[in-house]
Amino acid sequence: MPWLSSCSDLPRPTVSVDSVTKAEYELRSFFEDENTNYDLRLRISEAILDSKPVTSILRSAQKRKRLFIYDHEANVLRAYPAMPRPIHNTVTDLVSQFLMKAVRTNFITEDEQGCISSSTEGILLSRMQTHTSGKKHQGWIKYPEITILFRELDGRSLPRVVFEVGFSESYDDLQNDARQWLIRSRGLVRLVILVRIDEDVR
């Protein structure tokens, strides 16, 4: 997938952005480098996010299949590099192997297997209502490492299990991710599996 980032480098700290000019610089520098292998995190207000220069950059990035998400509660814009990350691929392979083994060992039946699939598509999360004035964003799209979907009787495939991988991230950050999935997914996500990987400093 083009939006998945590389975990070969340490995660970069969140950069506070207090002007449209600085936001333009950070985003252009990030999106123009196709070899970037880290996630960009900007603490940015909704006013700056909605400015014409910034929205223009983000629309252009979307057309080039670059991915970014904005957490309206934390006011953090997270942009992902263009290259796939090996750790994500490993998690994806493990999930696929688990599902295949579950069928071979009769943990699930073949009919049940037909109702289970996996995806990396983003999921629209709700946000808490606020009393701030101006334009209100009612939700944001959050992207999992991988999601296990279950097909319901009405034919809809709904995300039920989410995997989140953190490379040298604090456990508190991963727990916050899990809470967002469980609380903001409108009851869709029932289980979040956290994978925390620390750099070996030896």
C-alpha cells in the first residue's frame, strides 16, 4: 500500500506549527521527498489546517495517493511516507497466516472463513462534540495497521479487530490509539491488539 510508512528510523517528535507559512514548509518538504521513511506529525490548529495554502498541498498529496489523517481532538496532523513499511508487512503476513491456520485446524469453518477478511482501509471515527465556534469537524479517518472484518447478515463487512503497531512509541501513546478505536468507532471495533517494538540500543 502506498500510504504505509517505514519503521526503519526512530519516530520524529511532533512539530508545533503556529503559522500557515511554517505548515506549508513542513508539508512541502515531507511530501516532495519520495524517499522519506518516517511519519510527519504536526500540532496544527484547525484554522491553519483549513487555510487555502495548506488545503491545496493536502489535496495535491491526495491525488498522488499520499495518506494523512488529522486528529481534531489532539490537533495533530499525521502524514505518512510513500514507501511501505516492513513491520506493517510482517503484521499483515502474521494475520493472514493466523486465518489460514484457523481454517486448517478447524478453529473456524470454511463457511466462517468466507465471512472474514482483512483490510487496511481507513475508518471514520467520531469526535466529542465541542462548544467552539466556527467550522466543526464531526469526525476523522484513522488508519489501522490492519483490520479483521466480519461480514454481517446484511452483507456489510464491519471492522471488529484492529492491530496497532508502535515502533519506539510509548505504551501510553498506543493505549490512546486503542481507546480511540474502542470509543470513537461507534461500537464497530470490539478488540484492539497492540504491538509495541522498541529499538535495540545495544
